[in-house]
Amino acid sequence: MSRHEIFGVPAPRWFSIPAHRPFAEDLARGLYEALIPEGPEALAQAVLLTPTRRGARALTDAFLAAAGGRALLPPQILPLGDLDEGEPPFEPGDLALDLPAAIDPLRRRFELTGLVKANEGLLNRELDAVGALELADALGGFLDSLQIEEVTAEKGLADLVDGDLAEHWRISRTFLEVALDAWPKRLAELGLVDVSQRRVLLLRALAEKWDAEPPEGRLVAAGSTGTAPATADLLAVIARAPQGCVVLPGLDEGLADKAWAQVEEQHPQGAMKRLLDRAGIARADVAVWPASRPQLAEGRWRRRVINEALRPAEATADWLHVIGELAGKGPGEPGATIARGFDGLSLVSARSEEEAATVAALLLREALETPGMTAALVSPDQALSRRVAARLARWGIVPDSSAGEALAGRRVGVLAHLLARAAADPLDPVILLGLLKHPFTRLGLDRSELEPLAQVLEETALRGARPHEWETLDRRLAEKKADAGDLPARLRGALEALTGVYAAGPARPADAARALAAAMEAFAADPAGDAGELWAGHGGEALSRLLSSLIHDSAGLPPASADRFADLLDALMAAETVRAGGATHPRLRILGAIEARLVRADRLIVAGLEEGVWPKGAPLDPFLSRPMRRRLGLPPPERRIGLAAHDFAQAACAPEVVLLHAERREGAPAVKSRWLWRLETLARGAGVDIPGHPEVLAWARALDAPGAYAPAKRPAPIPPVEHRPRELAVTRIEALTRDPYAVWARDILKLYPLERPDEAVEARARGTAIHKAFEIFSTEHPHALPDDAAAIFERLYMDALVEAGMPKEALVREGALAREAAAWVVELERERRDGRTLHIEQEGKLTIDAPAGPFTLKARADRIEVTRDGYGHVLDYKTGKAPSKKEVATGFSPQLTLTAAILAGGGFEALGRPTPGDLTYLEVTGRKPAGKVEIRAAAGPESQDAAAQALAGLSELVARFDNPAQPYLSRVAPQFVKARISDYDHLARVFEWSTSGEEGEE
């Protein structure tokens, strides 16, 4: 064979590897078999261009496989997107372009953000840093489109908007005119150039160089569809080079000429049709790659079915003829059936994306049971890919994944996020606990020293109501006599520099980023001041680059508040993908759609087949409408759909393919991908069902499925009598009446609930505050009321709210309620005090005989008013709804009646033995009306009878629980349960047994 011929084909040489064949393996084997006979140097001197770096790595492996494990020097394999002067295939001094360096992508985003912010007046909008960044990304996409398509927009912008378009587009045109003038000038000032523009210039220079002086070695461009004009023209130059050729992925040579003529933007063959038309090459002149010819017939029917299913919409009228032919009922090969096209192809419809991820992981895991078998997941959905990787981890399998992980999900990213949020709210208990428990946090201590101190701080100072000042932490620790060392001071010191940046208002993002980096190092510092692994690894390196760019390149970004800087940081980290490092399984891969063009496995799981995922919807462009794009000469958004369709067709033609679809995404119904609809429609027309994988679905559903429904019975613990309480407060008697299980858990097992961090305290704070305000007011003014009594009570109430932890934002509303409540309280006091002695927060107890021994009842009365005629009126304060008269009468809310019984029995020693008077709830709300006096039993026989009945009921209740066989059941009075009545419902599994049909009453 002449050195100026390749496979006996004269230039220009265009080849195609059929979609059903493994692209990298066939390409490598074909080149190896053709060039090795000429000597080992022939292969080493060849230059092979691929679309991506991942494709280049796959081809290197394929050449090693083609050599059968023998040592060889593979060709120079270069990704088209990363060519640079001074590096192969360029030689030093080859180019006279003297191109500036490409601008760093992050710096470009910040520079464009500054440009957008500087011209926000043209957009009639006031933009913060996050809003400007979003528009900057859209502007960057527009500039990339112009550069990749080599469109000069300056002249076209003048006539871009006509009278039919809205004013918004006129504003957009004006802004774009300014941006297109300002951006090149800014790049010139920086001595840099856009990445896309630089790539186009390099590709053009390379095409010109190779057209004039073709390289001596073999030159192959493989896997590219030439969507960019510069790439397409370079491919044409390579194809006509004396020793050059272009290898296309999956050209459909079987599509009828009529249908080929109708191929448009959204068709899988659209990109290759445009490429061949631009190069002046007829489809018939594209040959099958020699290494693929012997296996050409193997995937014939699969290719035919997929290609027919995706044929242009205008040509689907021929489907009836095609179905007949494929089914063997019309012209064509006798005995050929459409069912043969589905051999090795199956479809799985999962209920949700979570189930889809489990199915994919199981299919990948199953492949490992066959020695030597490889498997790959192909999907553009990175979230699904990460889910699959997480599920594989349950078997200790780490696949070779291209999805990576968002920087925001790495440990260093989480620390940065927490600290950025802490700058806005440094005393948020949830954030502080997240920081204290972060694996990088040291705060100048060894981890063994930090953890016990952090636990003490959490339990005593960071649970419950939110602290509003640092001193609150010290006060809580002192009140509970807890020792957290100097940890609060260390926390405050590590955050001071960060919070100080915003002391004067919004800060420059550069200053905020510098303070954030310093705070991260302060939190990660060990006793020697070393930040340890903070900046190590892929995540640390990625975040350090991001913060460095913010510090040095974000001068154009507007100042931002702490909250908005945190939003900005989150947006930037979400866009940064960190590739996972470490050892991966050699037979499992997770690939993006483009990477799957060159990489093939024995089993492919093609997932994410929902509309909006694969294919993605056309992106919204804030600057250009569709007519405006067309007038500028930019490609329509549908072109991306055509490229995605080609990637799908390539993957779907593999020998063993599982198409995976989720019926619901994010809780909402999902629509099947249009390609699945077409494939299923074609199958139904032929009376054929696409095979499924019911066994894999069953595995997925059984993997984490619970056992048979066997609800737990209502718990009925029976502790020994000697362990049962012999002393209870009246409020605990109510619990014993309604929910004995809560008494067992709290008063016998001593299980006390932990308060939640940053717990909502409004209701509890009001109750605490009204009690304290009444107590102080009555103690300081026991007789005559001062003229400013209402103001005094209001101040006492508001001070108590602050002390109880009421959030500052809620205090404004409470101020109005406090004024109304204070006025009502003062009027009430003037009415009730005449001839009465007030006793506030009195403690009393009464002991009764019981089968297991004496039982003591305790009470702390909010207020008892003793009159001259010997009555003791019992009052209890409520800021919510008081128990009904029925609840009190039936004994389910015995607080007032039992307190009256203690009073009548002389249990309040300082009060003597007054006769029970009115049993009253004071509802104090501050609303309209501001308060109510709710009498549940009037003075005289009614209240005396109520107290006596309550005492008799108590004796009966205690006697019942003195019975060794009496269980402490959960929720014995559900008819009075309006909400959660116990902190122990989860422990009692109330939801489970109460929904299983078991009766809730004793």
C-alpha cells in the first residue's frame, strides 16, 4: 500500500464506524493493523485527534488492547479542545499569531459580572452580585456563540430589533452593543483573549498549516461531528491530506435519500449532514472503517430500528412501509423481523429517580459477576450519576466516574458554606454546631480536647432558644455550672474577623473572600497553628483557586451583604466540579453522553431518559430571542437536541443496552424522552413489546423494602411497684391521666427530652414571660397600684420575653400585644385586689394514703387570692387556650382542682386552710379581647365538690398504678388530644400502633 493511501482509499478520506461497534476499539485495531507492518515508528509518528480528554485516554487503552499486551509506542493522541501553540501538533515557532494567553474561566466570569454591573442602568435594573453573575454567565454564553460560530455581530446588531419585538429586546440590543464594544477593550487591557476565540484561532491556524504543509505521519481525526465551523474546516483539511482521514461516529448509511434530505437540526444525523455538506462530500462517499466491516451485519437490525425510530418527523409517514419491511411483510430480506432489532435492548421504567439509581447500580453490580465483563452508565444527569455512585458504595465499589462531585458537597466546601452563613448570623446555633462538628475544625485544640467541650457547649448553651449575644452562652453555662473551657471565646475569636468585614455594611467580595479564607484556617488550626488537610486534595485545591480568584480578580463585583456573599459563594461552588481521586474499579464506568461516543462497554445503561433531562430543554436566553439569533446567524437552540439525539442513538445501538426511565422526578410526574416515545410507537406499530427487566425492578424494590406489615402494639411497660413514683406534681398527674407512658419514660426512666437547637420559643416564651411579669409586678406592688402601672407591667413583660429567648424580629409584634395585655391586666388587678391578699408562686403538698404506701401530691400555684371571708381563689395564667370546663370536670385537666384540694387540706402552710374559691384561668393574649377570665368552678359548693372529686380521683388513680399488673399505656385519652401531647410519642411509636386499628382508649 502506498504511503499516500490509507486502506486503499484516495484523498479525501471519510470513514464511519457503525453505531453498534465499540468506536475506540475498532479505531485502534484498524490503525494498529494498518501501521504496524510498516514498522513500530509508523504508529508512534501518527497523530490522532479526539473530541475530549476522556476519549484520548480511552484510545490509549484501546491501542494497548489491540497490541495484545505487547509493548508499543501509541500515536500522539490529542484532544481538539486543548490544542496550544508550542505543543504537539504545533512545533515551537510554527505560528506567527503570537496569541495572548486565555483568560481564566473564573476571572472571565468576574470580569463580565463587573461589566454587567457597570451597565445595569441600560438594563433598567439594580443588580446585586448574584444577579449580575447570572446575567454575566448569559453574556458569556452569547460571546462564546459568536466566537465559535465566527459571527461578527457589530454590524448585525443595528438591524436586530424591528417594530414587532417588545421593548425588552430593544434594551437588550443596546446593552449588547455596549458589551461588544467594551469586552474586547477590557481583554486587550489585560493582555488576554477568550478561550473560545483562542481555540478558533488555533484551529484555523492548524488547518492553514496542514493545508499548506501536511504532516509526514498518518493524521486521523476521530469521533468529532464538526459542529463548530473551525473544527469542520480542520476536519476537511485532514480528510484531504495525503496521509489523513476522518472517522465519523455512527453515520447512518441506511437512511433513505429522501429522508436524508429532510434531516434537520434536531435529527441525530443533523450535525454530520452539515459537516459533509460543508466539506462537499456525499454520504455515499463515506466508507465503513475497515476494522468494522467484518462485524457490519451484527448490529444491522438494531441500527435500523433506532435510526427508523429517530427519522425526521416529515418522513415518519413512511413508517407503515418500514414496519412492514422490518416485520418481513413487505419488500426486504425474507424472515427479517423488527423483534431482532430489540435483541439485547431492554427498557426499565422506575417509579422515581431514587429507584432508577438503584436499578442502575444493581445492573452495574450484576455485570461484575461475569468475569471480564465491563459495564457503564451513560447519562447527562450528573445528579443521577452521583446517586448511582453512592449506591455502589454499599458494596465497596468505586466506579470510574466522569460526573465528579460539586465543590459545595466536599468537606472543604461545606466548611466554607457554613462560615459564609455564620458571617451573616454568627450566633445561629445550627450553624455553630455544624462548625463545631465539622471534621476539619480544631480551633487550636486537639480533636480529643475539642469534642467534649463542644458537647458541653451544645447541651447547655446551644439548644433551646437562640442566643442573641455571645454573653448568653457564658450565662447559660454559668447557670448550669457547666465547663466548656474557653471554647465560646475561641469560637467568637475565629469569627470576629469574618463578621467584622460587614461591620460598616456590604463588603467587597474580595475582602469577604480573604476574611473567609482566614476564618477557615482559624477553625482548622491545630495547637501548632497548622491547618492540616484544609487545602489538600482535589476539593481543597479547587476551593483555594476559587477564593484566590475572588480575592484577586473580582474588583468589578459590587459589594455584597453577608447573606448575598454566601449566596454568591454557593453559586460559584455549585458550578465547580471536583473529580474524584483514588482507585476505581477497572470494569465499571459512569460516563457523560459525549464521552460515550468513544468509550464502550459490554453492557450500557442509558439513563435519564426524561424530557428536560435527555434531551434538555432549549435554554432561556435573556438577551436574544429566536428571531434575533437567526438574524445574527447563530444556530438555533434545537441544534443541541440534535447532538443529544446522536449521542443517544450511538449508545442505544450497543450490543447490550438497558434504557432506564423514571416515571417521577422530584416528586412530580416525568414525561418520557421523545426518543423513547418514538421507539415505543414504532414497536407498537409492529405489534412488538420492548423487553423489560422485571427481575431487576424486583431486586431494586426488595433491596431496601421493609418486611411484612407487622405494626408494633401499643407499648405497655410494667415497672416494679417500688420503682413507680411516690411523689408527683399536679401537672404530672394530668400526664398520668392522659398518657401514663410519658410518666414511665420521664419520671421512672428519667429520660428527659433535649431541646432542639434554635427551637421556636414564641409560645413558651410568652408563657414564661407572663408568669414572671405577674410575679414581679405583684411582689413589687402588692397593694395600691401606681399611676404608670400599665407601663410597668408592659416593661416587665417585654424584659421577660427577651430573657426567655424571644427572637428580636418577633419582639416588634409582641410590643403591640404587650401594651394591650398590660392595660387589661392593670384593669383586672384593680378589680380583684380589693379585700384580697395575693400569694404568688406558692408551693404546696399533700400526702395521701395508697396501697403501696404514702403518695405526695405537689403544686406550685401561679396565684392564690385569699379573701376576708376565708376563700382561697386559685388562678393559673395562660397565654393560649385554657382547658375546657369539660376537661376539668372529667379530670383530664386536674391542675386547678388538685391545687384546690391541696389548699383545702392545708398543704399551703403559709395560707392555713382556706375554703376553695373560684378556680380560674386567666387567658392573657394581647389580642381582641386582650384577656379573658375563665372560671371553671365557682366559689362555694361547686369548687369544694370539684376539689373533693379530684382528690378522690387521684386516690383511685394512684391505687390503680400501685397494682403491680397495671401497665403504663401510651395515650389512654386520645379524645382530648388536639396535637402532640408528649415528648415521648416517637418513643412509644404512636403513629404506628394508632394507625394499625388498635383502640386508643384504656
